[in-house]
Amino acid sequence: MRQTLTEMYDSRVATGDLRPDAMQRAILPQLEERRAFLEQPVKRGLLGGLFKKAPEGPKGLYLWGGVGRGKSMLMDLFAAQTDLEAKRRVHFHAFMQEIHAAMHEARKSGVDDALAPVAAQVASEVRLLAFDEMQINDITDAMIVGRLFEMLIDAGVMIVTTSNRPPEDLYKDGLNRALFLPFIDFLNERMEVVELKSETDYRQHRLSEAQVFFHPADAEARRAIDALWVELTGGDKGTPLVLEVQSRKVEVPLHHNGVARAGFWDLCGRPLGPADYLALAGAVRVLILEGIPRLSSTNYNEAKRFVTLVDALYEGNVRLIASAADQPERLYMEGAGAFEFERTASRLREMQGADWGAE
């Protein structure tokens, strides 16, 4: 017999897989309504073609709330348990990068409006788009997302998205934000905006008593970090996270639901700069960084990048889990840059605190 999302949630609570949370549970009937609608057979016209007009049904859902409240878990449950082939669960930032790349290709054919055929192609492939962590930081996204959403919804695509911010705070203080404001009105009109008001940060709770800085970076540290990855991602293997920054692509090897994992050389052994690290800090809530070596004037460039990365994570309030050759104060003992590294070591110590990243 088909279980409802609420029944599935209660089963996971009963087995200890989830902690009971009344606020999370209250969201499930709204997701269930959309699940039931999407699982209905799509009506077809007399000649077998799909109606162009979107079928009547519930609005899409914009689920927002603080970091670690369980939004991604609810989204995972909804997306995985909706019996629909034409669906896609994707990180919002990655999706927008795909849209920009497709528009670039469309322009090569000489079309006047590159967004229209791209949106039409997406609408022909999916009935459900489940976005995680919707945020608008880039003006190129801000200028097209309104028309994109409108075309997709008009074509019958249901959009369900999570965000750490209410619609009114999207693209806050962004360049030419006045041009973005109609999209906020659109979200409030065409989607149901719901706040997840849970007071518990479950991601933070899972890390509050956990060791998050390991030295040396040996097999034991690797096993401990593997266990934390499983705890934070539910055992998902993860997929690469590709960020497009100033026409460059920055790839992080593994990512799932705001948790990223990379080696020191992946992020600091390449010619990356502040904009790249700020983009990363804006895209994730937890970064696992493995294999930080001893630093000195012999690897000065890598050390400088590491300092810049830590600054970006610190300012972005991103939780850092790391393995290193030694404790923070002993990573950079001598040579040019050793004195300046003292601030970085201090920040690394502060970021190990049980309540770091809770705000």
C-alpha cells in the first residue's frame, strides 16, 4: 500500500533515522498535495499531443528557513518518493550555469531571444524541477531568472525550491536590484511561500560535539572524516559541484546538499582567487578539506590561497572540517608569510568551536 510522505517521515523517526520535529512534519501535507498531482496521468488532446496550457493544480512551493533546519531532507524525501520520470532534483546554482551555457549555444544559431528555446527545451523534459538552495548572487542570474521561471511555470513545470532566505531578501543589495524586484512579486503570486520555522539547526547539532579538525592527516583521520560525510549526507556518494566564476569553471570533487568535499590541492594548488573562494563559500554550508600540508615559503602561493580560502569561509560562516599535517599554530612555522598566518591559525581555532556556523 502506498505510504504518504508523512507516514514515511514517521517511520524514519521511529527507527531513529530522524529526530521528531513538528515544524518539519507540518510541511509534509503540502508536499504530499503536489506529489499526488504530479503522479496523475497527464491528459492528452484528441490527437495525442500534450495540451500547451498548463494543467490546473497546486502552485509550486518556495520553502525557506535557516541553515540546517531540514529543508533539503524534506526536498529529498519529496523528490525521491514522487513517482514521476519527468523530474529533476538539482542544486539551483548548477541549474543556472546549465541555462547560461545553453543560451550561449542558442545564440550561435542567431536567435533573437536565446532564453525562449532553452526554457522550452527544459519544459519538454521535466514536469517537476526540485531546486536546492536557491540564492541569487550574480547579476546575470538576476536578469533572466524571472522570465525563466515564468516560461517554465506557464508551460506546466512545477517548481519546488528551498532557500535560506525569504523571497524579499533574494539578491539583496545586488547591482540594479530594482530590475529584479518584479521577480519577488512573481514568486509571491505564482508560488506558495512557506517558512520552515524549526528552531533546531540539525546540521549544526550533528557537528556540535564532533571533532572537526584532525591531525595528522592519516588513515585514522580519513576514516573519521568518511564517517562525518556519511552523517551529513545520509551516505550519498556526492557529485562534482561546478561553479562558474567570471567565465571560469571551478570544480569541487564532491558535493551533496550544501556539503562539499575536496583535497587541499584541489582548491589551493590551482590558480584560484578571492572571487572563486567567495563563490564557493556562498554555495556550501559545510566544507570538508583534506590533506592540508605544512606550509612555508616553498609553497608560498598555495599558502596564500589557503589563507584566502579560510577568510572566505570565515566571512561566509561556513563550517570547516579539515585534516592537516599538524595543529593550526604549527602549520606555518617559518619563512615569508609565517607572521601573517597567525590570524589564519586563530580563525581555524575559532571555526572548531561547537557553535561555529550556528548563526
